[in-house]
Amino acid sequence: MKILIVQNKKGIGDLVIYLPYIEAIAKKFATKIYLLAKENSKATELMKNNKNIKEIIILDRDNKNNNGIHDGLAGTFSLVKKIKSYKFDKIFIFNSSLRFNLIARLSSIKDIFQYPLLAKKNQNITKTAQNFLKAKLDIDVESNPKIVISEKEIEHIKKKYNILDDQKNILLGIGGSGVTKKIPAKTFLKFMEFCNQKYNCRFFLATGKNKDEQFILNEIFNSKFKSKCLQLDKLNLLETLPFIKNCNIAVCNDSSFSHLSAALGLPTIVLMADTPIIYGSYSPQMHPILPDGVSEVKHNTLGKDKINPLKIFEKFQSLLN
């Protein structure tokens, strides 16, 4: 039996969120599955050692510029041709898109399982997936993604970079996909000051390479805590994972690093400035911090300057204890 799963959201975080549902389908049918995903989800890297995955098929769509090989009418038929060549028996589509429904039909896939068509508005990312698999396969899936990496990789990094057990090794996920999610460096620096007063700490700075993220990175790295910091921005995703796993705890913006650290089993404090709370609370490892004066965070909350470093530290201490 050959099964295709369509997860067409673009980010690393979205892919991590869907991991339990992808794996549940593979286990239900006792077969490795094929996954259609966008390249910037980093599925090829994240799924490299996943025993439930047979192959990653890259979905090349660019929603902004419409210049991907699977964009437009010609791109649709190109994707149909590719999918049809695999001769899939079943397809699970984790979206409400009529386009993907038509692609599945044109690809001659007999069994098509999909979210309700044209019902995207107000979908809860985890509950919709859970309800979908309960309705279609009668399986209950916990929203608790897990990424497994080898102990050999973890130990190698630990020894090479002298990561000590008697330190508090703290991942700081200071990047973010949007400017409204990027918490200012001064907030992290104040939190680091609180930590340093009480603990022997080492800070691992995880971020991307765009100008805004690098500015925050440099402001933190070139502070009085420079000797206690290690930059991770030059590493690729697979190289970063064992560093994260060697940490005791993570403090992250709503970014790929919050999803990765939680999936690697770290207690993860998620700084929720401008995104619905579900993205920082779907995993039992996640512990969201909201801006001061805000009871519900959502898009356009614009709370990045209202995250209280003392609240982060208090949550940090409670998780350590």
C-alpha cells in the first residue's frame, strides 16, 4: 500500500505540529508514507531519520511571486503528473483546498481523505487534525510532537563544546519569521541578568541570518555575557538539533526554535507577542508568556515590547524546580 500525506504549510513549526498526525497514519496502516511538503518546512532534514517516512516529495509553490514549478495551471498539471507516477492508493490532505482535492482525483488516487472543503476559516491547527483522524480512522492522537536524534550526536557536541552538567544550559531562540514576533534584545539581556545572579549559566543563541535577527544576536552576544554565549546561527538545522538537546531549558520567541526545542523534550518558555496562543501551547513541553496587560494573544496583538523579563525568569525557576 502506498500512502501520500499532503502538508502544504510552509514553516518548520507547522511541520513539527503535524508530526504526530503523520506518524499516526503510518502506524495505523503499518507502512512508511510519502510526504508532500514545501522545501522551507525543512522536511527533508527533519524527517531524515524518521522510520515512518519513505520519501519526501517537494511541493514547489511560491504564494507570493507565483513562480514555483507547481504554481498556476501548468504547475497543477506538473504536480498531477508527478503524483500520478507513484500510483498511490490513499491520500490524506491536511487542508480544505479544492485544488488539492482535484489534484488527488486527477492523479487517480482511489481513497481521498481530506479536511472539509472550503472550510479554512477559524480552523484550530491541532483540533482540526485530531478531529480529522478521529472521524476518518477512529484514532486519537495526542498533540505532542517528538523529534529523536542519536545519543552519539548529542555526546559528540557535549564533549566538543565542553557543555557541563553543573551549568544551566539555556537555549535562547531569539529569531522569528516576522518583525512583530522578534522580542527586543534588552528583554533577553535582562532575563540573562536574572539568571546569572543565581545560577552558573551558559546561553546558546539560536537565530536566522536576516538583518533584524542578526542585529538582536549581535546586541546580545556583544554584551557583558559574551563569554557565556555560543552562537548557533552559522549551523544548518541538523547541526543545531544536538545543541538544543544538550540544553536544560529553552526560552524562545514564537519561532521554529520553540517548536524544535519542545519536540526535543525541553521545557520551552514561548514568548507570545503576536500569534494565537495555540502556537505556543499545543505541546505539554510549552509554557507561554503573554505580554503584560494582555489576556489573549492573537495576530496584531503587537506585544513584543511588553514581554516582562521577570515573568520569564519566574517561569524559568518554576520549571527548573
